[in-house]
Amino acid sequence: MIVSVASRRHTIADDLRSQITTGRIKPGERLPSEAQLATHYKVSTPTLRNALALLQAEGLVEKIHGKGNYARRPLRRITYAGGGRTPADRGLPVTIRTTKLRARGHLTTLLRVAAGSPLTEFHCLSHDGKSPHSLARVYIPRDLAPPATPDTPPWPQEVATLLPKPLPDLAEVQEHIRVRLPTPAEAATLRISSALAILAITRVATDKTGRVVEAALLTLPGDRAEALFTTHHTTIERRPEG
């Protein structure tokens, strides 16, 4: 019987996953070397690395350059539901850096403003323990932003509670979601592998006059994030004719 490389990769990942989740391999413990694991499972090194990549994407294994692969505790999961104000990772402390800037490049398109228009940026980095968890960059027209306050890392509150309030009532929220690899800056900020896919979400909220009152760029690492969308259907009763 021929066993495919794909099935061997998943079989190895299943075994290591079981050892990590049951505590046989404890968080922070270094896994045997890749050569040792390849020998143990009787597979090639590339197949073994593919198996480890699955666990890295799940957040169960962290590869540290020059040191090896380490088990880590499962990361707190983000469920992005969307449709409202910029969400936060509930219960996680958030470090917020506030910067005054002028609209340039893509920001003029996002906020539908002229180049040079005054904006306030909220750079929001949530933390799970000592590790960065997710990143949100929120841009608001300066006249809607609250007075600048000193940065206080971390702020153990939800991002939404730290943004201007009340903002005008929202009439529409557009969300563009795609999967991509992180930029070098995003990978460095979140301390993730440049090979780990992220959910990149661009949110643009407008008020009843059509003015953009908030634009947000969310970076959610794929090993701790998922998107959830709920559609409500309305049944229209048809009256019989005649």
C-alpha cells in the first residue's frame, strides 16, 4: 500500500498535536530536533517540516530560529464577527499609541478626504500574556477624535471604549477581508513567522451623510483568528391574488 506524503504529514501532526494537548509535551518544552523526529517517524525532513508547519499554523508549535521547535500553549482565539465598530480582543490588555498625522496615499482613498487632511491614528496592539496577539490601526478624522492622552501600555480595556464616543450613528460598514502573508513590519510587531497567513481586514464606516467616520486596518494572525458571518433572512408573505 502506498501512503501519500500528505497523509503522512497529517498523521505526524495528529500525533504531535495529541502529545501537546494532553500535556505529554508541555508548553515551553523543546521538541526533538527535526532530524530526530524525521528518523522517529521514518519520513524525509521536508515531510516532517510540513507536519510541523501545520502545528505552527495552529499556534501549537513555535519555531525559534537557531534554537528549534517549541510547544506552546494554545493561543486565545479571536472570532471576528464584524458589522459594527472596530472590535477588540475581549478580556485582553491593549497598548494604544495615538498619533496625529496628515492623510497621504491610501489613507486619502480609505477616508475619502483630500491629501493633507488631519487625521488621528490609534495603533492598538493586544497582548496575550507577554506575547503580542493582534494589531488594529484605526484612523479617524481629527475633528471627531478625542483629545490626545499620554500612552499608557497596557490599557486593559476594549479598543472600542478608548475610541471617540459618541461617533455619529453609522449608516454603513464595508469590510474587505482577505488572507495574505504579513508584511515584515507586521511579522516583527506580532512576533510571528513571515510564512504564517493572516486575516487582513479593512473596515470603512460611514455616517448617514456618507462621510467616512472611521477606517480600520486589522491584522489577525491565522493561528488565532477566524471569521464568523451571520445572515438574517426575512420571509415576505405573498397575499393571494384575486
